[in-house]
Amino acid sequence: MTGELLKTYSKDKSVLIITKRTKPKPSIAYNTYWKFAAERQNIFFKRFHGESYPWTKDEILNQYKFTNVYRATDRVSQYLINNVIYKGSQKPEEVFFRILLFKIFNRISTWEVLEYELGKISFKDYSFNRYDKVLSEVMYNSIPIYSAAYIMASGRSTFGYERKHQNHLRLIELMIKEKVPYKLLNCKSMSLAYNLLHSYPTIGDFLAYQYVTDINYSKLTNFTEMEFVKAGPGARDGIVKCFKDFCGYSFEDIIHLMVENQEQEFERLNLDFKNLWGRKLQLIDCQNIFCEVDKYSRVAHPEIEGLSNRTRIKQKYKKQQNDSIEYFFPPKWNIKI
């Protein structure tokens, strides 16, 4: 990894001063980041080609559950793209409604029970009482409706309901009432779209970045994933483990450096990284890899402490009976499988 040139001006703005910025100082986990990315991507392609388990000699990867290297290839993202975004009306408010409804719960089973009980998911036919009734009944049967991947604020202080899902339904209603789908159409950058989403109750830094990334899979926006990034809590943990000294770089600066240096780092370590049918790692992917390397390092490098001081990986890998996915990506990416 190389440093970068830092451009500043003198106090009177008359002189441009160029200095070389000291590059962040990596730890032993820095090389682990690239090795993890290459091996986890190898596993993805072995599964894609129908090879039998085990797909790796890495015992940590065999034993524990890790997300794919490319965010858009994970099961939940693929379900969102395949079954939520591009199935149904492409009117802005309809696409937005489906994406937010799915992503707030981020659980495939919740979407499927809503479809089973209510039929086609559509804002045109939406009723707070009907959706609330279905979700309340699922909860009454002690079945979770939210994914454990995100910690969702309840929204009770804003909307006043006892149950979290009721407040979130009202949040979606408010955003559509205030024309957020159409405001997104007019956003000139991902950061502006992020700020728009972030301005609404219960949507913090991490969720705003996740939501804008999901919305960007649709036709509502057309931002490059190389434009903007926000480091989530897990990514910050991973970054702290991979670098002994940031040398003044922010978490987001470091994610940018990983993207910019990916090819030379794979080459330096003699790693054969197979990208996503020609698509290089994007900012969201490198952010995501830091989350997974944080977990991986709890076993591989237990001596390195992160911000959260977590010491074990909770989820063991369990092979699903129906493990196959028919991969589909946003048409604007022009990925040919």
C-alpha cells in the first residue's frame, strides 16, 4: 500500500503545498484481509460450479459462517434483487416501498409470509392495519420478523407505537408521503441520497448507507458504488485489527485505499483473486470484507483486540438443503455470467 499526495494551501491561499502523506501501518491481519477475500471468493465460485463440500482447506472458513466477498452475491441481497426490486411495478413509490419494507426486516421469511397472507406486495393496496395484523400474528407465534444482522431502533419516541414494526410501517408511510422516492430520483450523488435517508428517524449512519446501496440496485438511482462509503461498526472493528496506526486516515479513507490497491495487493501476495465476472471489488465490498475479517481474526489472531472486544464467532456454518441461487445482478452493471 502506498501513501498519497496531500494538497494544501498556505494561509493566504497563494501557495499550493504538496506533501506525501504517511501511509497507514498494517498489522499481521492486513495480509489476512487479502487472503480471506481470495479464499472466500474461491469458495463462492466452487459452490457456483456445483463442487462438493468442503470447498476449502481453511478450517475457520469451513467451520464458521461468513458472508460472500461481494455484497450483491449474498442470499438476502440476491433475493432482494431477484424477488423484490425487479418483480412488480417499477413506479418510484412502488419500488421504494418494496425495498424499504423488505430491508427494514431484512428477513426473507418475513417477506414471504406477507406475500402469502396479503398477496402481491404493493403500496397501492397497502393498509397499515392489514400489515400490522400479519406481523403481530407472526410475533405472537414466537417467530422472529427481524434479521439479527442489523440493530434497528424502535422509533417509539417518534411514532408512539408499542411494537417496533408498527413504528417502521409508519416510517415508510411518512417517507412516501414526503415524496422521498422522487427526491431520490433527483439526487446527483450517493452522498446526497444517503443524507436524505439519514434525515429520517431510526435511520442512522450504518442503515442509511445500507439502504442507499440497496436502492441503488434498482432503477431509482444510478450511482457508482465507488463514489461513497460509510464504515459500519463491524468494518471499524476490522480496520482497527488490520492497522496498528491510521496515520491520520479516517475509516472511510482506509476503505478507499483498499479498493485502490486491490490488484497490486493480490499480486504482492501471489493470490489468484477471481473477481465477479469482471467487476472489481467496490467500496461496499471492501467495507463488508472488513466486517468478516473482524470475525475471522477472533480465531486467526485472537491476540489482536478490536473496538468491541468480541472474542468468538457466534454463527457456525450449516449447509442448507437448497443451497443453489440463480444469480441476477442489476442490469446496469452489465455482468454476463
